[in-house]
Amino acid sequence: MNSKTLQPFACQFSPNIPELLALLKCTIVLSTYQAGKVIFLSATDDQSLIQLPRNFNKAMGIAIKKDKMAIAVQDEVIVLANSSDLAKAYPPKPNTYDALYLPRATYYTGNIDMHDLEWIDDELWGVSTRFSCLSKVNTNYSIEPIWKPSFISDLTPEDRCHLNGMAIQNAKPKYVTALGKTNTKEGWRAHKAHGGIIIDVESNEFVLSDLAMPHSPRLYNGELYCLLSANGQLIKVDTAKGAYKVVKQFDGYVRGMAKYNDYLFIGLSKIRTKSSSFGDLSIAEKSNKCAIEILHFPTMSKVGQIQYLNSVEEIYDVKVLSETTRPNVLSTTKDEFRKALVIPTKNYWAKDQPST
């Protein structure tokens, strides 16, 4: 079927995926800066999926902690909070949703190109790619730089090494990924396909070098995993030996990863062969689909996938909402969220006031 005849955001999925999400009682969350959306994917029953795309301009990193969610978008970081009570009474569709994420604060960061985003205790940390540093998000500055690689001589908005990913351990940033160990403006581009690095934040030493565009470093069960985007590989890193092994090979550009219970959810993106940034990668010819790949973590066997047929061509981040089977989220691009009134003891949907 021609993609032009499909509804926007049409997707196809392995038959077992709705049943899996229903059993797990979870919802997949993904961000796509190409489409400017954050998308919730949930099971309605054992055979069907439903998705809810919302406008978030150039959405990238997503952080989730309990009932809070933060999203890095162009020039801003938006913080949202869940109101389950208002979800049940959502005026257009009452008794439909079990969660409703509402905008609570916007940090006007400016164009810092924020990539990975995480809550550490009650503070919001992000990878500020243009400034080649880890930073806190707060009301005092565009960002508050906290750490930079030792080879970066100055904090300037030049994207010197394309710092992009951050793994957390014991409420601290432990490992980061970058596409080069370069100290000049966009210097990483010259060797982007094989100049990637993983750095130990505490020691500021290289764990691995010469990697194929590493993204999405994650610590699972105390062990470091990472995606090598340009090779389509999921790797497990031996941090003591400075070595790694490939645990799964994909036919495409991988980026965005989350683990929930015994399952891994991994983003797979298209690469346009005419892209000036990535079209010359060897994997570009294989990167012809955009999907969420789902693996059984203990065996690393493929369980299934959700593949987009149109509208979404790339995925940046993947997260999972636990114990949430039909969530909703409102963005700041429409006024609907302004009618949601939340105080510590009660919640209200405001009615339109008559003009005076």
C-alpha cells in the first residue's frame, strides 16, 4: 500500500506486541525531533495498539521519575506532572485515560541542543551538546555546566565533540558518550563513523575509543550497555578491560533504549542517503525503516517490533511508563492544558468563563 494513502503515523506491529504490553502494564514513550512529536504507544487489548502523538518541537531527551516527566525540545526543557484524577475526567474522553501529563514549568534554555535528559534526585541533568558538557537545568542560567571532558578546553557553543549520552549510577552521572575526542568547532564530523568514545565521568578517562557513533549508554544490573548507531549494534562493555562484545546486530541506525522488567525497547531510525551528516555511513543503505525493536533481555532474542509506515522517520529517545496502560499528555502548543487546574487537595477542569 502506498504510504500516501495511509493515515498519519500509521504503523504495523508483530502480533504478540499488544499482549506483551498488556501483560507488562506499561506504555512506550518515544521522541522524534524530525516529526516534532512525543508519542505514547499503548495496548488497548491483546490484539490492538493505540498511539497518542503530541506536538513537542524537535523533541529529544526524555526524563521520567515517578509522576514527573521532562522533555528537551528546541530552545526549552518542559517539565510535566501526572494528574490521574484529571485524566479520568478528561472532558473530550472521560473514563478513558489512567494518566495525564500536564505542563508545569518551562525552562528557556536557548539553543543548547540538549540530548539525553535525566532526573538525579530532585535535579534535572542534561547533556548540553553545543557546549560539550553535562549540566543542570535551573532558573538561574540557560544551563549550569557541571562537567566537561578533559580534552575540551573551553565552554563555548561549538559542538566540539558531540557529547550526547549519559548513564546514571548511584544518583550520579557515571558514563557519557560522544562522537569524537575533538576540541574544535564540530571537529567530530571528520571522523564521525569511527571516532566515538565512552568516558568515565568520575575519572575523566576513556573507557573505549574508535566507536561507530555511540549513543544511549545505559547501566543495567550494574553492567554498561550502549548502542553503536553507525554499525547498528547493541554492545555490552567490559569497563575494567576497556573492551566490548556485540550482543545484537540490527539492520539500521539504532538510538534510544529503555529496559523494563525483562525487556529492552530500542529505537531504529531511517537514514536518508542524501543526508549531509549521515548519508555517507556504510549502514545508510540498510537504514530503511523506523521502528521500536523489542528484545528479551536475558537471552537477547528478538520478541517483535513496531514499525512506522509514514510520518516518523527517526527516533531519538525511548522510555517506558510503568503501571500505565492508557496515558495522555498535553503540550503547550494548544490552550487545552490551561483548563487543567491542580492544587494539592483537589483537581478541576475549568469551564469557559462568560465574557464581562
